[in-house]
Amino acid sequence: MPNTTPVHDQIRLELRRGTLTLAVLSALRREQYGYTLRKTLADAGLAIEESALYPMLRRLEDQGLLASKWRTEGGREKRFYRLSAAGVALLPRILDDWHELTRTLDGLFAGD
């Protein structure tokens, strides 16, 4: 990775926060538990620490975008997450917002 500065690191963190939320919502169109979700994201190039993922999952559930349930699998209790009906309805709108934003940014960056 190229040399970074504290300001660069802070801006990268801010950019990642929003994109990770979108990535989590997209990944949870299919039910997963925390470990498999982390692996899905990491395999896509978006590693996330447990200390960031689980508070995000709780926040998204509190916002009504996720539903979860405990289930025993392999002799262990695991909490499975998926998009709620509200999350299913909202995700396409958020993806439209994302695509609009990236088109706008691509237009701004074209002058570089």
C-alpha cells in the first residue's frame, strides 16, 4: 500500500463506512450468520472486523432493515441475518442512489 497520512487514513475510513453498509445490505439478500458474512465481504475485498460488523448489524436491525433469528447449526447457536421486508424494499433505492453518485463522481473525475 502506498504511504498514507493521518488525513488520508481518516478519509479512507469515512469512505469505507458507507460502502460497507451498502455491501452488508447487498450481501444479506441471502441469509448468513456473522462469520459467513465476514468471509463473503473479505472474499470480495472488503474485510471488516467483528468489532465493526456486529454493531452495524445491530444498528441496521434497529432501523428495521434486517431481521435475525437464532438457530442451532453444527451444535452451536448462531444468529442468522437477512434483509427484512423493509430492507428488501429499500435496497434497490439505495443502489440507485449509489449508481447516481458514482456517475456524478465519474463526471467530476473526468477532468483529472
